[in-house]
Amino acid sequence: MKKIIEGAYKKFKSKVYYDTNLILYKEKIAYFEANDFIIKINKLSNFVSENYDDEDYLTNLLSQISYIPMLKKVDNNKLHLNYIIDIPIELQVLDVLWTVYAAYSLEMNGYFSKHIYGNLIDNTNLFTKNENEDSLINWNNKSLFQKYIKGYNMWLGKAQKVIETSRYKEDHVTVVSSDFKRFYYSIVNAFDQLEALLINSDQTFVKLTAIIKEIHNRYRETLKNNCGLEIQSGSLPLGLSSSMLLSNIYLYKFDEYMANQEDVLFYGRYVDDMIIVLKKDIHDSDDDISAFNEYLSGCLEKTIGENNLKINRKKTKVFNFTLSSFISELDRFVLYFQHKEINYYSNEDEEEISYRRYISLGKKKLNSNMIDKGIIDEGKLLEVELIDAILFMNYIFTYIKFSSDVTSELLKKIELELKSNSRVSMWKEYYKWIDRFINDKDVMEKVYSKIDKNITELLKLDIEDVRYNQVEETKKMLKETYHKINKISLILSDSSISSQKNSFQNYYRSGMIVRKTPIRYFIENIKTANNMRNSSSFYRDLYNNTVPFISLWEILMYDQLVNIIFKKKKTIKQSIMTFMSINEIEQFDYIDVYAESKIKGVQVSQFNIHYFDKENTDYIISHPNLCLDNKPDEPLKSWKYAPRFGESARIINNIIEANKNKTDMLVLPELYVFFEWLHFIGYTAQLFEMNVVMGLRNIIVKNKYYNIISAMYNFRDAYKHRNLFVTAREKNFYAYDEHEWCKNNYHECKDALIPKYFSVTINEITYSDYMCYEVTDIFSRAIFKGEVDVIVIPMLNRDTSYFDAIIHSLSRDLSCCVVTSNSASWGNSSIILPKNTAGKVFTEFKGGFNQYLVSSKVPIYQLIDFNTTFETPDKENDPFKPHSANFNYKKRIDQINFD
């Protein structure tokens, strides 16, 4: 039972971590864990084990139930409030326990509607697939509900797809967007709906249900007695997992009824928001939607009987699609919902939402202007919404040095925003931004004081829906709430100039502070650290009790970079074990790792990734046209400075455009990628499921010069989670220019004693990579004969005529596709195939000061098929050149019986 209680606690803690509406619970969790945590968990475990029979224990917990007033909006100089339930952590854990058991029963009986997209139980992670387990509930996983924004994107995406596919099928399509007024407060007796579905519940669940009902009842009584709020009997408390589940069960019949109406092409509900796509003209408009609102009210009465739900007429929007108005109306529809998306920022990971919003902005810019891709000037950040500018800088352009003009203007915007907006989800972001880009304690304290002052000013307004004799008490509670939130926001910002050091430690140990991901830790410490660790103790110290999921790619990248620069010897297998341990994953067997000597003196590590989810279709390779060199040795000096905004924005927008072109592999030149870019390259590569091969900017640590190549390969696990497998290694053979530059600048630059290479097989394609100068070694060129399908070469090479001959021979001798990416001024960015002279150069480009992306559809699978079936030449029909002599020599040797 203790394992189950600990699992329920982790699920609740994860929910709190991401939900800014529950920000005060972050403080409760920090102090819950700091004071007799084990004793409290044991007491709760015993209470559940003894069938909930300890009356004194339960009475004490129930007596602590209260509420937290939170500002919902300011309208007509009146404060509209929400009331979050305030209960002991132990009761929240019981609520999660009940929600999991109820969700399990609903899942087993098929009672989850396919038409809801918000408050979605994360079925994939919550329930195990192993029938040998004692329980099919996964208590080790921290997930309970799916990420809010995932459901939002799915909801909007499906609606948009239905609209687009109906363009030439229907004469007229009407889309109605509407929502319910005060949704949670208006729901009546949702438990009755659930009990009608779950008739055969065991007595233990019935007892637990009685406790959850009592929590709900006491919340309502407390609200009624303390602030005079008139709410419905049986309404749902905000802040409970059970409320999220019950809200969907309450409307289960309504959802099914609406989705199955004859004229409905699509129906989807996201919490209290609905989108309905109708294949008819309802003759309504935004100003006259009374008829359809009455229709919806009638449907509610038909399906759930007497109810108090009211359609929010002010928020009902109608979109009329005809063949002539289709494009303009679709733009209006998408823009409307993209704007609404900001409202869900408080329920999302800040880093994830900042990337998604930047990518969305980039796509919009790309569609309208292919030359001016996205935001390429830092001054443009002053033209977007403040929330976007702050998030972009905090999570995407984190390591960029901005001009004082930009930062001072944004600081002014923050001060103005604080006067007119009380979006508490952004307070932490303001403090984080000030710490990183202003780094001034006086400014931080000034903003802190301004927020407190604005809270006092705000509370001079009237409060809606609170009895007159309770107004002052409610305002007093509001003031205490927001003063606390201000303090907590400063702590959560992890500001180096925060004075809340003792509280910070409690928050940090409980996992409520955002931990640096491995690659961000590397970026922020590499230039000052004399040594960096990648041992188990390092990860235990940094990520013990952490809440967020740590991606595989970040651990692999971090571990291998530390191996290279600080001479560690952590293996890929050990990195995968670290990934499993941090995220409490019991099984992750998608990667086979082999290491063997191919030819004397050359070591090859082979990796096979079990992922065959893609059909043998088109394969698209992209590489950008980049001018990297102004002076002969300029690339070698690059390690001394941080990236500028413009070049950082350009590489992001190249990635966005590559995704738009459905790119499978993006190839970037040698010595191009700043370490400071790795966080967003990895994030977007995983998001877009794109392979990336890149040369990292050289770096000097302890007077040693490093030139590093890295490759990222995307795959999905059994749960459809996106992953990246990462390889990184130091250049085996340094060019004469590099040796000379290091000698002149008193740095050390050494070739490898044992050259090492990687080969990675994924989705039937085997890849390997070389750095430019490595390919001049004839032994290195030979090791993959008959073994690889694609060789990728990031390069920085002036002598392209000489190098052309090498890569053409390489492609022919190994019967593989060779992809190179060079500086635009020198050219030779190309794709070479083992074809005849006229067809071997599949793609080649050079020149031009403007940056653009070249994408090519390459017949990789056709080449693989040719290599596996070729026996004798057929000059008229063969798409590629015959194999070179002794092409399959390894297979021939394996067939020899030496006995």
C-alpha cells in the first residue's frame, strides 16, 4: 500500500508542478516534504490499509478544509473570482487515489468519450500493458492527466482538418464555438452520473468515494459560510483531480448525443469549450446566435435532465464557410483559437509553450515571406506580445546577449503590464527574465514592490458574487493569497539575487524548482568548470526528487560531451540506464549497442534502434545555404564569443522550414553549431521527429582544442513517445590548418590514437558520419563498405575540387548516398548517389549572401533495395552503378569454413 500512496502522491505533485493555478500548493508540498514526510506518508498508508476506519485521523484532516480566492478577471471595474480548494496534502493524495481507481473502472468499461480533449486521463501512461502485474495501474509513472496543451492542439487540429476536408464536399459549413458559464460551479451531482456507470463497485471504493464526497461538501459549505458565494448543491471544487474526471463524466451523454447528430461533421469539447462543425447554414452570426444557443440548451436537457449549465452567449462565435469565403474564414477561425491558447499558459510547461508559440509564429512568417523568415532581428521582440517576448528570451534565446535598448524597453513593458494585468503565471517569468537579462537586485526589488502595491490597488475594486458583509474578509484573503504568490514566484524563478535562501532549499529538495536539464547545465558550466561529472552521483545530486521528465537525448548528449572533454568513460548503455533511473522507467529496450573493431586500428560502435513505424516512402534531406567565413581563420576563433540573436533566429527558422518541407534529415556544416544552441536544436528535432547531423563550434577547455561532430536520430517507443538517440565524438584527424592555429595560439590539438566511428541503423537505414578531413584517410573510408546506406559529412573546406573526387569515389565504392554541408562561399554542399557520371550529383549548391534552405527528395529506399538484391549488372534497367569489386567481402569471409 505504501508504494501505491507514494505513487498517488507523485501524480499529485506532478499536477501541481505544471499548474500555476495551484501555485500555493507548491509551498504546501515544499513544507510537507521538509517536515516528517516519511511519517506522514506512513500514517496515510496505514489509514488506507485499514480500510479508512481511523475516524480521528480523518476528522482532523477534514477540519482543515478551506478555500483560496484567486482572481479570474477584472470586468467593468469588478473583480471576478475563482475559489481553489485548500486542503491538506493527505486529502489531495486520497483524491488522486480515488480518481485513478474511478478512471480504471471507466477505462475497463469503455466509458471515456472520444469527443473530449480537456481533462483527459493519460491512459497510455496510467495503465500498464503487462497482464502479469498484480495491478494494471502504473503507480511508478508520475502521469495522471494528459498535458493540457496536447489535448488543446488535438482538439483544434481535428476540427481544422474536418473543416478543410469538407471544403469541396459541402456547399456550406458552419462552425460554432461556445462554452459554459461558470462550468465547475454549475455542475450538479456529478457523482450520481458516475455511480450509474459503475454499478459493481467494491466496498473499499465505496468508502473512499464517501470521503471524496465529504471533501466536496465541506468545500461548498465553507464557501457559502465564509464568503457567501451562492453555488449549486453538488458543484465541483476547483483544484481536485476528482473534479476534472467528474466534469467529463457529467457531460458524457451530452457529448455522445451531440457528436452523433445528423448534421454534425465534428463535435469536440475542451473542458467547458465546444467546437461544433455543421454541414449546413444555421443563419446565425456573432451578433445573433440565440437560436443555436436555445438548441444547445435543449440538447443538455435531453441528455442530462434538469441542470444549471448555461451557454455563455457572449463567447459564442459563428464561422460561416462557403467556397468563396473559405480561406478568409479559416484564417479567422485559427487566429481566434491561437489567441485563446494563451489562456491555457497557466497549465503548461513554460519551455514547451514558448517553443510552440515561436514555431507557430515562424510558420506564419514563412508562409507570407520566404526571405524574411520569422523574427531575425532582436528589435522584433518589441513588436510581439510581451508574454511571447519574455518566454522566447527565457527559454529559446536564453544564452544570447541582448542590447540594452531591447532589455530596457521590455522592462518598461513589464512595469506597464503589472499595472493593468494580474496574470500570476507570468510573475515568475518576469523575475527569471530580470535575473538573466538585467541582473540588478534593485530592479528586482522594485518589481517585487510594484506587484505588492498593485495588489493593494486592485483590491479597491468591487467584488462580484460576494455578499456585502463578507467583502472585506474576502479581500483580506485575496491580499494574503497574492502576497504569498509574489513571494513564491520569486523563489520559483531560481533567481541568483533572491533573498529567500531557506525557502528556496525546501522548494528545491521537493522538486518544485525547475532543475537545469543536463544540456542546459552543460551550457551554463562548460566555460567555467575545471571538471564536469556524468556519474550516477552527479545525476542523483542534480535530479533527486525531480518532477519533469528528462529526455533521453539530453542525457546522451551531456554524457558524451563530458566524456570527450573531461576524459570520462561512460558508455551509451550506462547513459540509457541513467535515463531509466531518473524517470523511473522499468524497461527501455529499444536500442541495441555493439562495439567491434572493423579494421585494425579503427573502432566502430554500432547501434540498432528498434523502430519500424515508417513506410518506405520519400526521404527528404535538407541543408542550409550558410556563409560562415569572413576571414581565413575566423571559424577557429568562434569559441571566444556567444552567438548573436540574428544567427540564432536564422537557424531556428531553418529548422522550422525544414519541418515544413517534411525533412527527414537536416545536415549542418562543421564548426557551425554553438553549444548554446543545443537545447533548442534538440528540442525541435524531437518535436519535429527529424534527424540532425551537425558540427559543433570548436571549444577550448584546459588549453585543449576540441572539434566535435554530433548526430541525432529520432524514434518512438512503444508508448508513441518521441525520442532522440544521440551520438557525439571528437574529430579523429585534425586538419593542418587546425594544428597550425593551435600551435600559434598555444593550444593543444591531438589526433585520436584509435580512430572511432559510429554506425546507427534505424527504420531500415544505416547511417554513419565523418568530419571533412577524416574522409581523406583511406582506411576510414573503407570500414563501412557494404555496411551503410547514408554517410553524412559536415565540412568546412575550401579545396572543393579535390574533395569532390573523394566523395564521388566514396559513394561509388561503398554504394551509398553521401551528403555534405559546407560554407556557401566555398560550395560543395551536395548529395551524391552511386550513379553514372550524368546522374551522380543529385543536389549541389553554393554562393549567395542570403540564407536559404535546400531540400531534396532522395531515393534512399530504392538504393537499399538495389544493394540487397543486386547480383549482375543490367545497364538498361539498374538505377545505380554496379557494386565495386569485393563489395560484400565481409559476408564472404563470414561464409568461409575455416575448419
